[in-house]
Amino acid sequence: MDYITELRKLIGHRPVILPGSVVIILNEKDQVLLQQRKHPYGIWGLPGGLMELGESTEETARREVFEETGLTVGALDLLGVFSGKDYFAVAENGDEFYVLTIAYVSREVSGCLTLHDDESLNLKYFPVEELPPLVKSHQKILASFS
């Protein structure tokens, strides 16, 4: 996230709009893959993250899923675009931002499920009706999917 680091050097903690992508990955049992995050600690969410300069939203989705899960995503179906006042957040360091999230759904993944970065505590598939506590914005995305 060099882009965000450089941007924050210029603007400090002021609110910004940050585009990103998440993917609802479903297994053969229609369970959803979730990532238990380190920030905020212990909260679960969908694999995904923020766009880098020059990336498409699909490239962002694929890169983030691979970085966070070790999985390579096949076909991506657009679920929707999520934005607005309900997607405002303040990071632990005081950075304020509005997230514009492009959400995809995929049943096509390959590779071995593995923690690949320092953002995750755990990865696990959950039945849609038995989800753990989730990042607020991801709750809304999954609710629109169900």
C-alpha cells in the first residue's frame, strides 16, 4: 500500500475515499470463506483490500485474495458497489476514510488455502446462516448476497 502511505504523508488523518474490492468465495457446500483479521483484531471479514495505482477492480480482487488466502480466483461475478456514509471508518492510528467497495462472488478458486500475509489470524469457511462477528461493511455486503 505504498500509494496510501504516500497519500497520508500529504494529508494526514483527514477523510479520503478509498476504492477496494472484496470477494465472496463459496465452496461446494455454499459456505463463505472468511478471514479473521488482525486489524480490527479478531474480527472476521471477506478477503479483499484496497486498490493500488493502475489496477482494475478485478485485479485488486484477485491480488488481495491471493495475498490473504493463497488462492487464485477464476471467474468473478459482480455483486454490487457499496459506498456512502455507512462505509466511513477510522483506523486505529486515526486515519479517517470512506470505503467504496466493489464486491464480487466466485465459486472458482484454485490453490492451497494458506495465510500469506501479516493481516490475518485465521481463514475458515462458514455456513451463511452461522457467520461470526463481521466487519460492519462486510455484514451489509453479505446481507445483500443472501
